[in-house]
Amino acid sequence: MIVTNELLLEHLKAIQSKLVRTDERIGHIEGDTRVIKGHLAGFMQAELHQDAAIASLQARLDRIERRLVSDGG
């Protein structure tokens, strides 16, 4: 097979085209990853808020139980 400059140029252009498409796909994936990280941060913040609310309710329940035990005993 004879390799000519035109053949090399044709292959290089095809490779360049594929690289451009791959770069675009990577850009989309990076954007999607940023969105997912944002949602994950929101979920984590909501979970922290719920944990604080549960801890507050647990402390309140503990105080009520201590009062009931001390009043009943």
C-alpha cells in the first residue's frame, strides 16, 4: 500500500474530527457532573437539617421522660 500525503491528511482530519466530538462529549459530561454535585450538596444539607431536627426532638423527649419519671417516683 502506498501512503501518500493526501491519505495521511485524510486520516489526520478524521482523527481531528473524532477528537473534537470526544471533547464536546467530555464537556457535556463535566457539566452533568457539576449538576449532580450541586444536587448532592443540597441533599447533604437537607440531611444535616433533618439530623439537627431529630436531635432537638430527641433532647425534648428525654427532658419529658425525665420529668415524668421524677414526678411519678
